[in-house]
Amino acid sequence: MKILLTGGGTGGHFYPLIAIAEELNELSHKQKIIDLKLYYMSSEPYDKHMLFENRITFVQIPAGKMRLYFSIKNFFDLIKTATGVFFGLLSMFFIYPDVVISKGGYAAFPAVFAARILRIPVIMHESDSYPGRLNLWTSKFAKYVAVSWPEAFDKLPKDKTAVVGQPMRKAILHGSPEGAIEFFKLTPGLPVIFIYGGSQGADIINNAIIDILPQLLLKYQVIHQTGKKLYDDVILRSKLILENDKNIARYKPIPYLNNLTIRMAAGAANLVISRAGSSIFEIASWGVPSIIIPITKSNGDHQRINAFSYARSGACKVIEESNLTPHVLVAEIDKLLEDKDKLLQMKNSAVAFAKPDAAMKIAQMAIDIALSHES
């Protein structure tokens, strides 16, 4: 049995595929499928260690972005896309998987196109409330369409679409309160705010947090995931603003979180501040109240739709970028962390919203399709 995974070269595409691969390996063991072979086709491996750990063979193909605005890069990326389609077809023909699982994104186009030509069944997953362009196209011929948000259901073929939630790796599915205080050198009993900016970081959130750090550290501790590229800037500015501040040790900036640090931060947190991407499902699985700050301009305005959909569950508060002032952010943080009953209600709502079995459902569907394809 051969199953090929494909996605657009970002963590938002890659890690859900890893979560599905984990379930595929586990289900194949339980169901005694001894010949399972997994492949990942994309422009970059993204995380070679994760691929190796999950016994996934990387298949590299060129891929070009499809921009909706004029740019000279469109010309060169058109050549990349055409080259990617050629090599994608060639690689797909020689691998000839039983099923392809696509997360969308520009780097998935050659694989999905090749699967269409070679009549290989495709399973598609959409993480956002407004589907991306490739996923809208893929949904027309995909065998099975899985979505994270109910709002995406209405935009896709209803006869083959199901709301399953977001595939998440088992390693970050739950927080680890045990050992978190020692791990981050935290003060017991003092509330912890976890700024979860994603692997790239969130510049506007970083700026807002730095502006209010002296106020926050009077009453709280802050674990701040800054993003690798933004880390040096955050460190420089935070040192300037916290110079001679006796509470400086309460601030814990980190460029990037691995599985262990995510679990520890999630376990220590009383409140999470995050963007409105797929991280919402991780926060929900941790059962931690949150403040969600959606990106103002996103495809189909999906981040705002995501944020307010989650807010309707009662698990979070939303602050839009246009309202993100130091006063508003501090006031909202204080209001939440000082209301124990509200925090408990939000925690329960987050747990109820979480869908921790999404990866398993998609993996089982892939195995079912692959077995029927083999026969």
C-alpha cells in the first residue's frame, strides 16, 4: 500500500500531514498492513527529522506560486510550475500511490494535477473557513473532502465533504503542567500568559506585547514565542524597555517551540494570545482560554471568520488588529485573568470545541480507499 502526502511548504500544511502520517503508521500496525509506504511530495522537505521519524520518503518537485497581482516573479514561477507538473507526473507514475492526501497550497499543485491525470484517488483537507484556490479546484474531483470549520462546508461539494476538525500531532495534543514550572523557571501561583505566534511569529502581536511588558510583568509571567526571524529584534527591544525592571525574569522569550516546549508552555498557561489559523485547534485541545487576534487581510477573510466562529463557542475573546492598542490588550487580559468563573467557562468551551480525532478519521479513510484501490 502506497500513500502520498502533499502540501504547500509551510508549517500549516506540513504538520497536519505529519499528524495524518502518525495515524497511518499506527492504524497500519493495528490492522496488520505490513507493506505501508508513505511519500511526501513538495518543493521543500520542511522538516527532515519529522519525515525520517515517520518513515516518509521525500519526493522533491519544483513549484511556483500563483499570484493574483502583477509581478515579474509570476513569469519565472510559471516556468517552475510547468517544470513541477512534468516531474510531478513522472514521479507519480513511477510511485503510483493508491491514494493522495493533499493539504493544498501552491506546492501541492503538481502532485494533485498528476493524480488527476493518472486517476489516482485524492483526499483533500482544508484548514480554513474559506478554502484556498487549489483546494476549491481539487474538491471538484477529490474522492473525499475534509474540513476543519463548518463555514467551509457550504463552499465545497456537500455530498463528499465532512467537518472533522484539524489534524494535530499527538505530541502537542495536550499540555504538560507537570514540570512546566521547573522547565521555564516560573514562579508558582503567578498567572502565565503564553504568546503563541507560530513558527514565523506575528510582528503586530510582538509589538503590542513589548509595549505593555512592564505592566504585564507586575502581575503575570509571559512565555513569548516570537518566531525565528523576529527573535533578535524582540530581544533587543524587550531589553531596552525592561532595563532595570526588577520583574525582567518573569519574561521568557523563545524563538521557536519544539514539541516539548509547546507541551510545557501549554501546560503552564492560564491564557493564550494567538493568531486565528490552525493554532486555534491546538489551543482548544489544551483547554486554555485565549485572546485571538486575526490577520486583517487573509484569503477570503478566513482568519476573521475562524476567530469569530471560535468565539461563538465561548472559548475565546477576539481583538481585531484595528482595535489592538496597549490599553485594550491590557484591559482584556486583566478582565479575563481576574475572573476565575469566566476562565473556567472558557476552558470547558475550548475542550468541547476540540476535535482530537481528525487525523485518525482522515487516515482511516485513506486506508479504506487505498484497500479498495488495490483490489
